[in-house]
Amino acid sequence: MKIESLDDLPFIGCQFAKCGLSNQLDQHFPDHGHWLGISGGQVAVGWLLYILSEADHRLSHVEDWASSRLQTLGAVLGEGKIRSIDFSDDRLGRLLDRYSEDEAWDSFEQTLGSHLLQVYEITPQVEGQLSDYQVVRTDSFNAPQFRGVTELFTHGYSKQRRSDQPFCKVMISTLDSLTLPLAIEIVKGGGPDVEHYMTNIKRVQNILPQRGNLYVGDSQLGSMGNRLAIHSSGDYYLMPLNRKQCVSAELYGYLEQIEGPVNELPGIFTANDDKRQAAYFKEVSILLKMQSDTAANNTEWTERRILVYSPKYAEGLLRSFSNRLDEAQQAIQNLMISKKGRKVPKTLEDLHIRKDRIIQQYELEGCFEITCDQTVEYIKVQRHKDRAAETREHVTIHLQIKRNDAFIEKHKQRLGWQVYGTNVPESLIETATLVKCYRDEYRIEHLFDDLINRNTGLLPLFLKKENRIKGLIRLLSVAIRFTALIQYQVRRHLEKNSESINGIYPGNKGRSTTVPTTSMILRAFRGVAIAWMEINNTKFIQMTPLTTIQEKLLKCIDGADVYQRILEVLKSHPDLRET
């Protein structure tokens, strides 16, 4: 008797077949003349099956994995014969070399993105206003490695707070409602994102068939050049403005327009708790005319400014501000305490320079009232032996410090406020919807977590060659496209039919959900297997009966007969395994 694990392979494989993934890969990355066995596109699809099923990308493990399920892979891939050597790490590495070619990848990514939108019927559905399928979120994450600085991997500001690790930067633009990646860019670490935003957005614009999309990002999206480019292309933007894009004086002027307590403003609730408001907002009455100095025609457009107050954000800032006050005050007082390696100031000028340096370091201008003065004593020194009598000057430096309570209290009231900038007309999206739209940034953060840790297991990176690292990240971006689409299909079906699914939570069979994750969905197919038996010279092929949960999930993706079709293929081709 021979047994092979089917698990979730047919479930995943039908998604790849639905959009003709292997053929698309072969068209954009054709095999070289010396390539033997199944095509590169089929090898890549088989590898993607391993990646999503095992949540692991390591090249060295794929061949052994494939060798234990060759007939299953042959049936899922639609190939007559599969060899384990087709998935050797050498062959997989050559695929990554191909995927590192920028021009070929850009062409493939555009074709794949447009095709997925058509196949899965992801199109704007609401006339006269922005639909959920027109919101694109762009952000980046750091991918570190441990083999030192290279051209791609450099030091810089690390979002993981690991300044000791060189990293490259991966920027991804996603269709926000599905968290579906549309474009990915891999650049060297250490530099700001501002210069890469438009490169990524232009790739998305080549995929989306319509204009009038809303691009959402952090403050680095808000450079004047980026805002101009998005507006000029007929699209919209939304981002928080940093201190340079909206200086403190502007913010304070906006806050003067707010009358009454903050909690009387309209509120935004958290996704999981409709009783606790996550933020309060107010759209300022002043609408600004934005003018770009870089545009030859001095393009002008109206930008809405939205004031947003977050109690949680304010709480963190207040805690940090109080700590900085205490530390700065102690540091200034310590200036007058002599210590090993540190001398007290001998002149008022020196004292002013050193206390101003501390104030600047802690960003606390105006928070203290500091008095610095000096007293001078003249001390007569009597004649002694060869030394003549003289009068010496003794200067004593004095410092008094107290907090400017009125200024501090006013500053505290300003903490927790952010200013959002957008060129979306109010007739398209009301203010509350815009605020909630930006605050849904957790969606792309979950995607990063899926890519890095969960569904594909990008980190740690085991590869050494930069071109193969680029190819791997690009291949994994294909994988997470399909995790997003699997999740989207199941959730859409459940919502459309007002259904939920039970028993999908490990260890909690009674719990139901309408929003299962891809990890939950794929895990539900663990244990499905197929067996080949011979009894009395008669050969049989038997598959594990599908559970109610498995059948329901298959129905959600219009794939009720997927496993049965695989079984029929294996019955008709009993010798698919290698000889």
C-alpha cells in the first residue's frame, strides 16, 4: 500500500490553475535550451504549493517534500510525470535568477495583476463615488540579513529597531479592501521611502484600468512632488502630514477653531469595540490652495485638512513628554554638580551653551524658565615670600530652573493631534470615512506579517546572492497574492449568503466566524490523503472522505469537485510517479 498526503494542495492548486499562473510565468520567463523536465512555470507553481502548504520557502527542503507526493503533484500540476529532481535547489535557484530580472518581472507583474482583477471580478461597483476596490495602500518593511553590508543591504533606520543588521527595503502597494498586492519594489535599505512611492504607484496605475483611485500612505507619501504627481494623474491621495508639511504654527491655528472639549467632536470607533472611540476628528474650515514650484504650469488644487485626535496616541506622547521633562530638568541641574569627567561651567556663556544644548536635545523649547547669573567676589591674597600681594577675582555661577506650567499645559493639550491631507472632494468621500480609511493601516501590517513570519516565512533569509534574494521576495509576493484571494473568496461567499463557518479554530470546535484567515482555511485540509492498495490482484485508489468544513470551504471558492477531479486523474493515470 502506498499513501500520499493531499492536504491543501488541490485547494491551492485550483487557484493557480484558475488564472493560468504557470503559463504566464513561462511566457515572461521562457526556459533556456538546456532546461529539462517540466517547464519553469510548472516548477515555480510546485514550489509555490510547497511554500503555501508548509509556510516555508527554503530551497533545500522542496525536493524531499516533492519526492513523497509525486503522483499528487503530477495530478495537481496537470503533468503526466513528475521527477523529484525537478525541484532540486539548483533548479529552484535558477528560477530565482530569472525572477531577479527587472524588466521581465515588471512585465509579468503588470500582466498578472490585470489578469487577477478580471478573473476574480474585482472592479469598481459604485457609480459616482469611490468604491472599496479603488483604495490602494502603500507601505514598506525591512528585510534584514546577517552577512554584512552589500550594495542592496545597508544600515539605516530599522523598523525592527535592529540597527546592527543591514537590510533591504521592500515596498508594496495593495488593493486595500482585499489586501491584495499589486506592485512590489525591492530597494536598498537606509534611504527614505519618499523617492520610491511614485515608482510603486506608477506600476499600480499601469494595472488598474480606471483613474480616480485613492492612494493611502504615511507622511513620506506627502512630499509636494508626490502629491502633485498623484493629483495630475487624475487620482487622489491621503496621508498624515509631518512637521515640515504642516508646521506647528499651522496646527496650532487649526486647533484654535475647535470649540468645546475634544469628546464632543465626531468619533471613530475601533473595529472590535463599538463602545470605545479610537479617534475624534474635525475637518478645518480653511481649505488650502496647493501650488507646486516644480510644475511648469504651477498646478493648483484644493487640499482638505482633517484634524484627528487619538486618545491612545496622546497617552503615549504625554508619557514620553513627561519623561523628557524630568530627564531634561535633571540634566540641566547636573550641570552645576562637579563629577569625574565633567566640570561645572566657569562662565555664563558656557552655561548658556550647555543648557541650550540639552533643551534642544530633548525638544523642550519654552518648557522651562531658567535664570543664569553670577556673583563676583574679590579676595585679597597677602604677600608670601616671593609672591606679591594681590586681589583675585572669584566668580560663582548660579542657575535656577522651574517649569513653565502654563506653556506645558497648553502643549499637553496639543498632543495626540495629527493633520491628514487629501485632495478627495467631500462629494466623493465624507470626512469620517477618510479618517477610518487611513486608520485601517493594520491591514497592510498584517500582510507584512503573513509574508515575513506566517504564510510564506520570508525571514530569516537563507540565501546569499542578492539577485536570488530579489527573485525570492518577488516569488513570495506572488504567493501572498493568492493567500489574499483565497481569504477574499471565502469571506465574500460567507457574507453574500449570511453564513458563518464552525470548527475552524484549533481547540475550539464550537467557535464560529465569518472572517476566517487563509492560515485557518488551509489548516482545515490537513489529513486529507490518498492511498493505493492491491487486494486479490485488484488495484484500488481511495481518498480520505472530506469533512463538512472542507466541503463548505470548497463551495466558497466554487471548487466543490476539486478533490474528486484529482482522484479521477490519479485513477486514469496510475503511474504518474517517476520510474
